[in-house]
Amino acid sequence: MKRIRTARFWITLALVLLVLSAAAAGVYRLSRVQAAGTLPTAPARQGDFSVIVRCRGELKARRSVQIVAPVNVPSLRIVWQAPPGSAVKQGDLVVRFDPSSAQQQLQEKDAALKQAQATLEQAVADARITEEQDRRDLSSAKYDVEKAKMEVTKAEIASQLEGEMSKIDLGLSEQKLHVQEATVNLHATSNKAKIASLTRQRDQAQAEVDLTKHRLSQMELRAPLSGVVMYMQNNSQGWMNAKPFQVGDQVWPGGVVAEIPDLTSLEMEGKVEEIDRGRISVGQEARVHIDSLPELTMPADLVAISPLTEISFEWPRTSTFRAYGHIRQPDQRLRPAMNGNIDVVINRIPNAISIPAKSVFTRNGKPIVYLAEKGIYRPAEVDLLARNPDEVAVKGIKAGAMVTLVDPTAARPKEGSK
């Protein structure tokens, strides 16, 4: 009886262990299927494959107009400005300076002009009075001369003494006439010079008033063309503390406050590695991608390549060329200084099979992909026809085949692991 109980115990224990082992194996297999089912995949696409050279860069405007502060205008302090990066139309107000100082100067200059005008008018009136008095005195002197001549004529029939007296009177009258004529000329010349001097003073005062009014008109800077406003750096506190101009800042006369780029002239300025320089040339088709607008792809043309290299300040140092891609139809959301890529098309492979670059792996020194078929992953060797940064053209699989984006052998747990 004791032996039977012992046998039953061991049989029961063996059955329990067998059930537990089967359950563990099932859980393990289930976990492998679920893990396999969650691997990311992508379809193989068929179509024209563009072989590209990718260049990193930023947007720049080939044409831009600067907004310059007025010259010879003191105390230029910004009291209002359009928001940075805002769109403006030609003629819209961009920056307004504090006009209080110029208005005070205008009042002072206007008062000086009125004073100069009044002084000139007084001098003209005095000159007219003097001229009229001189005219009367000259007429009186001429009358005395003529009267003295008549007395001399009478002396021919009068006594000799009276004749001599008449001649003396005639000489005195003629001398008085000469003196009066000289006085008239002196007064005329003096009054003319005085009026000319006062006229110049009046004109100078008028010019200063006009200049002050012109300065007041320059207290508002308007957009010379339609575009977006980009404010320049204010280096008055040193280049380390430089910030774009803002309300309250003092601006140097003649300094550049802002600039408005022409958005129709936007182009991507990219850096080309030395190894890729020989693969591209001016006139090739290109595509521009912006980091902040990933859904946007804009056709462009490679319009220029710098003839000299530039050495970077990074370590290790590299030599690059600058390439310029003109965007055919810029999007309204584009702004200068946006980062992105310019992809220069150097070749086209018609009717090619393309897959993501991350789906290609290496086994035994040969490129392979893993095809996903009903939860099973089968390796397949492929031939690489061309490679781009994001995708590759391959031969050896069919269009529509699902390839994994990760290595299934690395994603699955190893055999025998707990």
C-alpha cells in the first residue's frame, strides 16, 4: 500500500511538471509571436528612383532691402516697431522714433524764422524811408543849384559884386548836390547790403525749419517693399550682449535698424562635402526640404557653386563648398535663416524598387533584408543599385513586399534565455 502511494505521488508530480513545462513553452512561444508581430515594417515601392547628393544649409534671400535710420538726427529712440518676423506691405510703418526732441527744435527754429522775417521787413521799411528822404534832399539840392544858376545869369546885368556872390552860391549849391548824391548812393548801398544780410539770415532760418520738418518726417520708417521684418543686432552693449533692436533702444544716426528680404528670391545655401563636389554641377534639378515643414518638398534649381572651399571651425576640420539652390515657387511660410536640406538630383533609375535605408542589414558580408510574411521573418539577399541618406534602390525583392526596419534576430530573445 505504501509503495502504491509512493508511485502515485511520483506520477502526480511528473504530470504537474509536464503541464508546467508545456505552459511555459506556450507562453514563451506566444511572447515570441507577439514580439515578432510588433516589429516595424515598410513596403517596398516601385518607381523612378532619384540619386541625390544631400547638402545641409539654411534659407537666404538673394535680394533684401535695408531700413536705415535718418542721418544727422539726434536722439533716435524707438517708441514703436512692427513685431519681428511679421509680414508687411510696401509703405507700411515699420519703426517710429520719439519725435519730442525734433518737435521742440522745430518750435525754436520756427520762432527764430519769424524773428528773422520781422527784422528783414523792418530793414526793408527803413530802407524805403531813407530812400524817400534822400530823394527829397536830392531834389532840394538840385533845385538850389538851378536857382543859383539863375542868380548867376542875373549877375550879368547887376553889379560885379553881386555876380561874384552868385557864383559862390552856385559853387556851394553844386558841392552840396554832389554831397547829397554821394549820401544817396551810400544809403542805397548800405541798405542793400543790410537787406541782403538779413535775407540770408532769414533763408538760413527757413532752411533750418525745413530741415527740422524733414527730420520729423523721418521719425517714421516705412517698408520699401513687401516682405517680412528682420531686425538687426544692437551692438551698443557689446557683441556678447547683442540683441535685435527693440522698443526703447537708442539708434545711431545712419545705422541699419532692420532689413526686409524679398521672399520671391529665397534660395537654399548648402554645404557640399569635397567628396561630393565632383558629382554635382550648376543647372541640375534639386529639391528643398525645411526641417520645420517636413511635409513640404519644393522643386529648385542649382544656380551656383562657390569656386573655393571653406574651412570649418569645428574639430576635426572639414573643407566644404557652398551650393545655392533657387526655389521655383517659395511657400508663403518660408522665412530666411530656416534650416533644411537641398537634395541635388544627379541620376535617375527608372522603375526601381526602393526601400528605407534602415531596412538593409549585413550578413556574411552581403546586404540582406528581412521580409515579413504572416508573422514570420525571412532573410533575403538583395543587390544595392544606389544609396541615398534615407532610402536605397535594390534588386532581388518584389514591389509591395514588407521589409522590417529592425533586425528580427536582434529583436527576439536568444534561445535558452529565461
